[in-house]
Amino acid sequence: MPPNLTGYYRFVSQKNMEDYLQALNISMPLRKIALLLKPDKEIDHQGNHMIVKTLSTFRNYVLEFEVGVEFEEDLSIMDGRKCQTIVTWEEEQLVCVQKGEVPNRGWRHWLEGENLYLLPLQGRKPRRKTKALGRVERGRTRVAKVGPGYKSDDGP
């Protein structure tokens, strides 16, 4: 059974992100902005329904979906495109595949120790690390058990 990813995750680190963004043909100005950001993640995971919020001082992005159901994703605020997206579980990893003008785009998230990892599917495979600020379960806040990328902490 896949893990429940519900929680608030604070950014910790990233590797090879500029190479990855360049491989995706992201413009230089947008790449420079993206590299300065330290985005947090807030995930609400209820069964097959998920809401993943990427929060930063520059721009916020909300992705709401049903696991296993293809949908149109509007990425115009990020890089000016739309694509068909499907998010599925591969064992304990949440995998997103985006179909559009650029093949094999997407990402995967997984928990390891106290960190939530984000690994893009194309390019040189940078890793983002975020601290989890806490997970809410049955009305109680507890320390998240998540991996490098995003790390768990006490609630906000």
C-alpha cells in the first residue's frame, strides 16, 4: 500500500536543477528565478484524491488530481504550455507523466527517512529536498516520516 503523503514540507536542497531546466528548454530568465526559489510543498492526500501545492515567494502552483486518471494540466504560469498528465503509484513512489510537445516530462515523489524527494523524469535527474513541517492525521499533528529533498519538522 502506498504511503500517505499528507503534510507540509519545507525546502532543504537541490542538485543539478539548472541542467534539468535547460534540458526542458526553460528560458534563461525563468531558470535564474527558479534557482533562487526555495519552494515548500503542501500535500493533502485523501485516498486517490490529491492536492499538491508548491508554494514560493514568486508564484504558487496547485495541482489537484485523482491518482490513475488522466487530465489536462495547465502549466502556462510555469512555462507557457498545457499537457495531458497522469499520476500513478509505482510501488511507494508517486509518478507523474506529462504528455505534450516535450516527451517524457514529469516527476516522481517518494518518502525516505524524514525526507520527501522530488526527481524529475527527464534530464540529469536533480533532486529537491524539503523539510516536512508536520503531517496532520486524525486531527493531531505529528512529525512526518519523510526523505532528503523535503524534510519533516514541527507544524507551522
